[in-house]
Amino acid sequence: EKKKQLIGKKILINAGPTHERIDPTRYISNYSSGKMGFALAEECAERGAKVILVSGPVRLKTIHPNIFRIDVESAEEMYNATLSKFSEIDIGILCAAVADYKPLYYSENKIKHKANEPFSLELTSNLDIALALGKMKKSGQILVGFALETENELSNSIEKLQKKNLDFIVLNSLKEKGSGFQTNTNKITIINMIGKQKEFPLKSKKEVAIDIVDYILSL
Ligand code: PMT
């Protein structure tokens, strides 16, 4: 039996990728499966929290009755769903791989293929959910972000942590084998506001979720 240390807490988690529509048949996205965010949702729910899980398009099921799931498709939908819930929650964990860019224009009709002609798609920046929540954060609320890096891992993570006003950031690097997208395992380093780092070995995403929740409880 798990210790129910999170009874009475409301936790908002976002997970998965977002799909940015190009036309009725195509979209831009990334490789996120939702596994890391869903493992966090399960772990928080098992410890007694009420969880709001805002999920991009994934193939995963949620089982725990404490998890209230909101499915969204685009970064804009995820932004709206997440921001609308933030004032009622104690802890936010931002695990989603939100697309940084979306097509500037959506084509109502399927874009026709023209052989031998280059084609370019104009993109525009999506809103940053973590940045917005960091600005809204009230004292007593805890905000946790992730950093997915491929180079300059520590300095990039610290920059994101500070810019987005997070309480700590969970770094996972695509340079580490068994880490990041789609795998059932992850290797993380937690970095807090005073720059203190805690490195963990490669573990299952379930175990990584336990470590992250334990870290939150230690704050
Ligand atoms: O889903 P899985 O297959 O299990 O993979 C898990 C994961 C690799 C997706 C996950 O562990 C992870 O690292 N999620 C964050 C991915 C990401 O977009 O990282 P980032 O370094 O680009 O973004 C930094 C932080 O800002 C993240 O908390 C992100 O959610 C947030 N962000 C980014 C862009 C944006 N427009 N809005 C945001 O809120």
C-alpha cells in the first residue's frame, strides 16, 4: 500500500505531443508518446491527489479514478485547457512536448502536390504554456517543468528554469541511451532554483515518476 501523502492536493499535469494542423490531411508534431506524463499522473493519483491530466494525442489509457483527463490536439488547445485550470491547483507538472511552431496559415483544402517544385511552409511561434503559468504562479503553488535537450544540457535547462519561473526542472537528454521519447525508461537530472543538481540512474518511467513526486514532497 502506498503512502497517501498527496490527499487533498490538486495536481495539473500535461503530457504527450501536440498536433499542429497544416491542412485536413497533415500536421506537424514530435515523437512524444505521453508515457512520462501518464506515469506521473498515475503516481500522483495513487498517492491520493486529484489529478487533472491535459493530454495531447496519444495512444494511452488512464485507469485511476482520481485522474480527470482532458484531451486536446493543438498547443493552443493545450494552452487554454491548462491555463483555465491553473488557479485551482496546488502543483503543476509540465511534461508535454508542446510544439514550438505551428503553420502560419491553415489550408482548408488539401495542399496539392506539385512534382519538382520546392514547397515551403511558413511557421509561427506557439505560446509557451510554462512561461504563462510561471507568470501566474501564486505563493504556495509549485510549478515543475521538463527540459528535453540534445546539447548544452545543463545551461539550457537552467535558462528554461529561470525564464519560466519554475520551482525545479527535470532534464532528460536525447544523448542518453534509453532516455526521452517513447522509451519505457528515462534518465533524469533534477535542477532546482538555487542551481543544485540531483542526478538519477536510468530507471523505468514509473520509477522516475516516483522520484519526481518524492522530490516535490521534499520541498
Ligand atoms: O511522452 P514520452 O514519449 O514519454 O517522452 C517524454 C518527454 C521526453 C516528452 C518528456 O520527458 C519531456 O522532456 N517533456 C518536455 C519536452 C519539451 O518540450 O521540452 P522543452 O525543453 O522544449 O520545453 C521546456 C518546458 O517548457 C517543458 O516543461 C515544456 O512542457 C514547456 N513548454 C515548451 C514549449 C511551449 N510552447 N510550451 C511549454 O509549456
